[in-house]
Amino acid sequence: MDLLQLLLALTVLLVMARIGSAIFSRFGLPGLIGEILMGIVIANIIVGDWSFMEDALGIVLPDPITDPNDAGSSIYQVVYAFAELGVIFLLFTVGLETKVKDLMNSGKAALLCAIFGVVVPFVLGFALIMGTEGNMNHALFLAAAMVATSVGITARIIKDMRLMDTREARIIIAAAVIDDILGMIVLAIVKGMVESGELSIASIAQITIQAVAFVLVIIALCKWVVPRIYDYFDARNRALAAEGKTPMKVNKLALAIIVCLAMSALAEYIGLAAIIGAFLAGMLFADHAWEWELEEKIDSISTFILPLFFLNVGMQVNLGSLADATVIGLVAVVIVLALISKYIGCGIGSKIGDKSLDRSSCSIIGVGMMPRGEVGIIIASIGLGIVVEGQRAMSEDLYAVVVLMSVITTIIAPPILAKMFRKKYQEEYRILPEDRI
Amino acid sequence: MDLLQLLLALTVLLVMARIGSAIFSRFGLPGLIGEILMGIVIANIIVGDWSFMEDALGIVLPDPITDPNDAGSSIYQVVYAFAELGVIFLLFTVGLETKVKDLMNSGKAALLCAIFGVVVPFVLGFALIMGTEGNMNHALFLAAAMVATSVGITARIIKDMRLMDTREARIIIAAAVIDDILGMIVLAIVKGMVESGELSIASIAQITIQAVAFVLVIIALCKWVVPRIYDYFDARNRALAAEGKTPMKVNKLALAIIVCLAMSALAEYIGLAAIIGAFLAGMLFADHAWEWELEEKIDSISTFILPLFFLNVGMQVNLGSLADATVIGLVAVVIVLALISKYIGCGIGSKIGDKSLDRSSCSIIGVGMMPRGEVGIIIASIGLGIVVEGQRAMSEDLYAVVVLMSVITTIIAPPILAKMFRKKYQEEYRILPEDRI
């Protein structure tokens, strides 16, 4: 491998990601949307036949049409490896924010909001694809991609508006966390079903039990085992310090990275997705993440490698597929379904869970759960990476549909949510005029 | 590329590096030495024929003997890419600690200490190889590897002993910084000479001028241009804030990473080593590194990828070559020369620069400049990577010699330095008994 090409490739890709991110942040939108769109622009508009990328940077994308197992040039493989590790660290930080304690106390409204918010989009998404093209694998992955909620974007708006202490905000945040866990279980089941190719009730039950058990084991570890390990070492270090000896020092970041990678490998090994392992690894550290500054430190690593993931997401979208009227129609239908299904599912779910919520509160919760952000895309890209009987589990067209759906739900929901919050909490509405939403 | 293999490979390598590092840190020695030795152990003792590594982790090392251009398996290439980026970020943080202001004020003793400390080891190392095996490329790279001083280890001892305000400490730190810059220039010249294959006075002069000019341009930028750019944006943001507008926000870490990668690519492109560009890029940010928390943030990235570099350094050492009595003799001679040449060069240099220094002070300075640490190894590994007319610019045997020389000078010097400091500053010696040195 040529070091010069690698350095040039990383420099050019990171600069492009930065430009995309800066433009979107300027308008108060999440930078990652800008990075994805920049990826689409690079792959479809600027570069065209990719000769510049190939000659100067050594980047040759894999060609899924000629060979579904094609991995691209060696420089691209390094970029791809960075991108994959970037998502793994991203899900790790999502896990870091998921405390088992909070989950247990989240209340019935949040729980039912999350469950209905998973079931309704999944059923509608699955029915749509089975009713049109009829490919079971495609239907499963599209449905799974429609389930995901991106906590980050909604949470940022609520934080910016200083409305963290409202009832709606608390339900949204708790439901989004439960939604993440349910989403991981759905992904595990879908991946298991697609890879095994079997669709008997018995095999579905087995995969479901396996996925749920894995998640429950980790939650149990978080609740009963991890605190004891921590207390043991804490007590031992106090004892050593009392005797005048040097306490044991552990590089906490290195420990967290190793556990994250090992759990990701374990999840991948037993047939779940690597990101599920990373997410659960994050949960193991959630109680000490703040004290150990883990999020901040992992964020530094992500600043370096995560933009490569979002850029790569965009680079795999083939705008050519949108020339087809059927695909454009599908994009429109999927976006409408994605918005409506979360609005109705989460709104009704929270109402059932807590009868005292009024109509406007349920609406706010429904809108707050709409953005799909990165999680839907991550699921779609896992589908793109699975090859069953020489065919990808996600078609290139459907992948483009999911990316656009995620991008558009993420752009549409925030301003509506901010407006609804503002209307409801006019008096308590304390944001300064120059704060962007 | 298989994601499971990649995750397993990274997990296993990072765990092994951590174990090596923890053992050495326990004895107060630099963790990187433990990582290098662990690499040697993995490659030569534990694994033997590498079948475990190949089958489970997908790691296949390149085989330089059958094909000097062999790059290894795709997983190894990813590990290699991480390792290379790890060194680049390492040199970037060394640059972050190198302020042009301090260089200008470092005084004559430090300047002459550094110059003599570069010239004496280079001449002795060059003469040794030319007098024995007589291969010019090998002689140049061994000599360049003997020049490097590792600031970090000496600085840590001085800091641990709280002797930063002594005269010797100030001279050592300043000289080590100048030594880094001189070392980069020497590396640039050696690399240029080896790659061009020409050894006329004219070509050496041209390469020297080019290398020195590149360094001087960056120093000039640091001194006159960068502060103005910073002041301009600072003033503009103040003005925006005064008008009640949102000040421009820049992700400083992303900016630093992009500049680091771009300067490394530029250095590599004009024929210097990438690490020279990274080092100079660090100097550009040195004045704001503390305020922007750059070192801390880059350190988080290094925690992830740098152990892979040191492990890889060790994995390329072939202990088999030490079965040869000539090579063992060479190791012994090189280690003795490495220790003596810095002791004499730096001792005499500082004495000439400042006549008022007594013998014990000059001795302390000489010992303080002895450890080669990582820098010597980095230079040797660059030599290993250059292929001229089908031959590597550094033989496998000599590479093993340099690694052992670096490891042993780094282990030997610290206890001697601590003892000499303690003897001289018995009264001011304020370290607590439990502090390790």
C-alpha cells in the first residue's frame, strides 16, 4: 500500500466531509446529513467516472453489480475499515448514554410509546415491500430500517430549548433509549432470518430467544456484576492507598476500547451485528462514562474516523436509480409511511400508557420520535453487506430509498418539533433569540 | 474483508500490547518498550508458524525475503495503515510540544549540545557500518537511527523528580527539542540520498537545502503567519459577538487532524518522510495546543492506534538473525557506541556552549540525552520500507540491531540519570518515597 495515496485519500475525504458538515451545521441541521449528501455528490456528480479518485487517491469502490463479493482497492478497504470502526464507536457512545437504572424507571408511557413505535413502522414497512416487489429479504431489512429512532437529534433540540424537565421530553428520551434496544433486537432477528434463509416459526423463535437473551444477559451484568467489580477495585485501591502503596492504575480508555471491540466481535461471531455488541458494551460502562470522560475521549476518535462512515454511506447511493419513476414513487411512499407510522405508533402508545397526556403532548411525542438519523442507514448498510445465494439482502435501489428516507425525516422533524414545543410552552420558552434550533 | 476477523485481530493485538505495556509500567519503564518486546514475543516465540494468526485473525505478515514489495494480507494492511497513522499522530504531538519561541530562547549550551549530540553518533554509526559490511544505504540509515533522542522518557523522569527548574533539566529539554528538528533534517537528507541513489556533492547539497528550507518555511510560518491568522479570526469573532451574532465555530480537532494529514502527505510527496510533515504540522499548532486541548484529544486517538505501531515494530524483528555471532557482536558494539557517542557529544557540546557548567552537570546532560526510544526505531522502519533496486535500504539484521539498541538505551539511561540527579540535588531532592522513577 502506498502511504502517500493513503494520506491523500484520507485528507481529501475528511476535507469534503467537513465542508458538508459545516454547511448543514450553519443551518442548524445535523452535520452528518451534510456528510452523507457530500458522499452522494462525490460519487454521483463531481467525480463521475472516478478516474481522479482512482489515479491520485487509489480509491476504487467495490462494484456490487459485477461481483457482490468485490471489496474494492486496498486503500478503499482501509477507508472501509475505518468507517466500520467509526460506527462501532458511535453505537458504543449511544450505549454509554443508556443507563439500566433509567431504563427500569422509565415508566409505562415511555415503554408503550417505544413498543408501538417499533411495531407500527415495522408492520407498515414490511407490508409495503411484500405488497409491491415481494422480496422477503428486502422487506425485512426495509422494515428494520424504518424502526430505528435517532435519539441524538431530538435530544439536542430539547437541550437547546432547555426543556429537558418537561413531561414530553422525559418520555421521548426514555422511549428513544428503549427503542434503541428494541431496534437492536429487531436487527438481530432480521439478520438471523435472512442469513439462515429459514422462515419456520421454530427458527424465528430460536433467533428471537438468542437475541433477547444476549441483551438480557448484558443488562443483568450491568445491574449486578459490573458494580461489584468496580466496588472491588475501588476498595482495593483505597486499601493500598491507606497502606501508603501506589494504587493500581488502569488506562480506562484502553479498557473501554478493548471491551467494545471484543463485544462487537462476539456479537458478530454469534450471528448478531457487530454494532449490537458495541451498543451493549457501552451500556456496561454507562455508570462510569461521565467520571472516566469516556464519551469525550471516544468522540475524539470519532472526529477522525466517523465522517468516513457517513461519506461512505452517501457514496454508495446511486442517484441513477432515482431516474426510475417507480423508485421515486417508492421514496415518497416510504417517507410518508415513516413519518406517519412513528407519529401514530408513538402517540397512541404513550396515550395508552398514560391516559392523562393530552392530544398536544401525544403529538409532540410522535413528532419527536420521527427522525431516523444514522441508525436506519446503518441497518440498511448491514443489509447491503449481506450476500445470500449471490444476492445482496438489500437492493441498491432500496438502499438509496432508506438513505433518502433517513435524511428527509431528520431534516423535516426538528423544525416541526421546535414549533410545537414553543406553542405548548410559550411561557416557559426560554431560548435566547440567537440560539439556532 | 471480513469484519469479524478485523475485530478479532484488533482485539487480540490491543490486549497483547496492553499486557506488555502494563508489565513494563509496573517497573517504572516506558510502556512502549513492553509493546515492542511483546511484538517480538508474538512473532518469534508464541506463534511460531503464524497459523493461529492466519486462520483466526487473518493476519499474514509480508515476507520481505521472497518479495520486497509484498504487503501482507488485507487485514494486516489495515493494521499497518493504523500503525503508520499512529506514528504520524505521535510525531504530531511531539511537534505540539515544540514552540518556536522556546527554540529561539534555548541558549548556546542547548544548541551546541544538540549539534554535537547529532554529529558524533552519526559519524560513529556511519563509520562502523562502512568499516564492516560497507553497504552505504545501511550505513546511512543506521547512522540516522543513532541520532534520534526520545524527549519523552527523560522529560518524564525530570518531571517525576520535580527538577524541571534545574539548569541541567532546562538544557536537556531544549536540546532534545532542537535534536528532534536536526534529526528530521538528517532523516530527510538520508532518505533523499538513498532514494536518489546519487551521492555527488551537488545532489547532497540540493537535498540538504530542500530539507532545511522546508523546516525553515514552517518555522517562519509559526512565527509570523499563524499568529496573525489566529488574531484575525479571534478579532472577527469578538466583533460578531459584540453585534449579537453567533461567532464562527471551528472543530479544532478536525482542523488539526486535516492539517496533520495534509502536511504529512505534502512531506511524503516532496520526498521527505511523512512524519517530518506531521512534526512540523504539530509545531504550527504548538501555541494553542494547550488551550484547544489538542494533545489530550490526539492522545485518545493514539490510545487506540499507536500500540499497533509498537507491536508491529517488534513483530518485524527476526530473533533468528541473532543466532549469528557477528550480529550479536554488532548489537553490543552499536549499543556501546550509542551510549558513548551521546554522552561525549552532548557533554562536550554543552561544556563548549557554557563554560560555567561543571563536570557532573555535563555528565547528567550526556546521560539524559542517551535514550533513543521510539524515534530511532521509526527511522529504521522507514529504511525497511524503502526498496531501491530490489533491495531494502535497511537489512532485516540491522533493523533488529536498531530495535534492540533503542530498547536497551531506553532501559539503561533512566535509572542512571535518576541516580546522578539525586546525588547532585540531594537537598533539593523532593520526590516522595513511593514515586517510581
